[in-house]
Amino acid sequence: MMSESVKQGISFSKLDSFASEAEKAKTAVESMRGKDMLGWMDLPYNQSEIVKNIKNYVKEISFCECFVVLGIGGSALGAVALFNALRHTYHNELPQSKRRHPRFYCIDDADPERLNALFDIINPHKTVFNIITKSGATSETMSQYLIVVEYLEKRLGQKAKGHIVATTSEDSGNLIKIAKEKGYKTFFIPKSVGGRFSVLSPVGLLPAAAVGIDIDALLDGAKKIDEVCRKTDFKNNPALLTATLMYMAYRNGANISVMMPYSFGLRTISDWYCQLWGESLGKAENRLGEKINVGQTPVKALGVTDQHSQVQLYVEGPFDKVVTFIRVENFRSDVVIPNGCETYPDVNFLCGHSLAELTNAEQKSTEYALKKAGKINWTITIDKIDEFNIGGLMYFFQMQTAYMGELLNINAYNQPGVEEGKNAAYAILGRTGYEEKARQMSQDETEKKYIMEI
């Protein structure tokens, strides 16, 4: 990302000139640790009892052969990312003798075909549904809940309650009231933890534990990164340094952030990151109430797959992107490419190398192509994919996002743009209290539109 390496880069002297601004951002984040919506910073330290309760609950549902998360956004993306990163690629297809833990599914939309398809493949007697919504008013999730509870009660009667666990607010909202009425097992989302920062709370930890992921190690990894990020010198704080560079790049016109892991298991880390970065930093106003309309647009890509679709644009297209690579040094398994095609030199050269070598060579080559084209990029290297590293990686991105929010002088923890869409949906579906919104929308519908029927 530095000008000594690439045309679009930032000079070291310019970076040094931002040291004071970066330190102010760090001080601001630290001063709010555990307060308002920064309770996520304490999660690596204050959950020993919660972790114990989660483990005990997982033992209680030993009958479970299928664990289903019903949630959306931050109530789903983290759990999915953990599952895909830390379980066998074909976990759900493995026989029980090899899998040893429940199959995992997540329904994070309102698509009727998807939910009906799930009912086709599960046994309700051996399935647990984890309903995740802090407010208990999320339309998609509560619709799923109503459908699922009817499905279970028709088949299991009074036993249905043993197949539902609610992760929600402890003392407010609809779901906690419903859970108490129905007698559901509950886990709680701290008041000071928002959805997109909740992966290391019961929102992500319970589904992770249910499928055999070591949640203690996840939190240990996060704790390690938190300790590193408390260093005084911002150049030794990886989250602060990279947030500062991303901020400077954004100010220089790089308004797209491409997340490109070179590991199939990390593909949904990109989905989780896109919500974290986009929803936190895309804001119309700063803290002074001034209209600024800021935010880098997050884009997901997957190495090596997207070398054959998106990289052409990244290398030869506009200078409007920062590409973040995630490189895995030691894959959990590898395959050596056997000898063959001796008469075809442009194929035979691959023989004797491994797929891990090929993957990392492709990552290095894409990095080189971007550098040669003068495009800024940076690489995170992890020695292996395990709970410690994934917990640290996700906490790192949360810290980076928090620092970036301070540098932009915005509230990184609200989402007024999301709320506007939610309110419009309530109005369309006739929710009480949204009559005025429905009237406004009806008025908008009368405006001239151009419609083509085919």
C-alpha cells in the first residue's frame, strides 16, 4: 500500500503525518470500551460462565442431528462464517460416524422455497432450531419462528419446546417474552453488543459449540489480538495501522474494499466482513450532523476462483479499490499433483507440486499483477485455519472497523439506512403504527413510472 511499491500508494512520511489522528482514534475507542455499543470489546474476557452454560446445553441436546439457525444479518453471518471456516468442507454430507456433530443449516432470508426445502431433509425429532434476534421484532426471523413452531408442535406436541433455543435480549423485546411463555431455553445478547459485532457472543458461540468448534480457543484468539491492539505505537497496532491506511486510501479515491481470501473455507468470512464494513461505515452524517455520505463499498471475491472473473477489473480497471488478501500458510490437508502429460510441457510443469503450492502461488501472482499495475493491496497471512486464528481474525476486523469509524468521525454502531427499509416493509404489510409511512409510499407509487411488459 506504500508509494515506494506502487503508483497509487501512500508515502511513509504521509503516513507519519497521520500518527496523531490515528492515536486519537485509538484513544476514543479505548475510552468507550464496554460502554454504549462497544461491549463487544469485553467479550474475550467476560464470558467464562456463558461458555460453560453453552457447553452444558450442547450436552443436553445430544439427540440433535441437525442444528438450524434462524436469523438474518449479524444474527447469521458470523455463525455461518465460523462453520464454513472450521468444519469439514462437506460436513453435512459426512456419515455420522465421521461427522460426530450435528449437521448445520442457516436460514437467513424469507424465501419460502428455501424453508420448505429444509423441512424436506430434516427429522423434527432430531432437530434443534436456534432463533436469533435481539429485538424479537425482526420480520424475517419471527416469520420463520412462527412457521417453525407450528411445524414442530404439529409433530412433537408439548415436546416441541425442547427443540427451540432462543438467543435474544435478556429483558426487552418480543422473543424473550415468548421464550418465557413457552419455556424455551435462552441465551442472551448483551445490551452493548450490536448484531454485526456479536459473533463472539452466544450469537456465534452457541451454533459453533453445537457443531464441535472449540469456542474457548475462538475467544483466546480474540484476546490475543486485543492485547496486541493496545500497544502504544500505532505502527505496531495492526488494526489501527491498516485502518489508517484504508482511511488514507479512501480519501485518495479508493472507495471500494475488496476482501479476497485464498481459501474456500474462508469464503463466508467475506460475507461477514461485507456487513461489518458496509453497515458500520456507510453513513450519511457525521457526529456533528453534517451531511457527508461516506463509506467504502465492500466487495467479496474468492481466490483462486475470481482470478478468472474479477481480477481483470482489479488489475486494469479504475484506481478505486483496496484489495485485501487472506493467505493461508499451512492448509489442513493437501494433495500432490501426480505425474502425467509428459508430452505436454505446459501441463507437466505442474506435476510434483501440490494444490496448496498452486493456491499460494496464485495469490502471490495476483498480488504481483496488482503491484505492477500500481494498484494498492495488502495481505494477511495466517499460519493455519483453526479456532485461535479465526477468532483473532474476526476480532481484528472488528477493531479495524471501530478505528475507521473514529477516523471518519461517524457513529459506526447505528444503521438508520437499514431502519428506513424495515419501516417501509412494515408499512406494506400493514403493521399498526406505520399508517403514515404507508400513505407516503402510496403517494410515491402514483408518480409516473416506466414499465415494460414482455
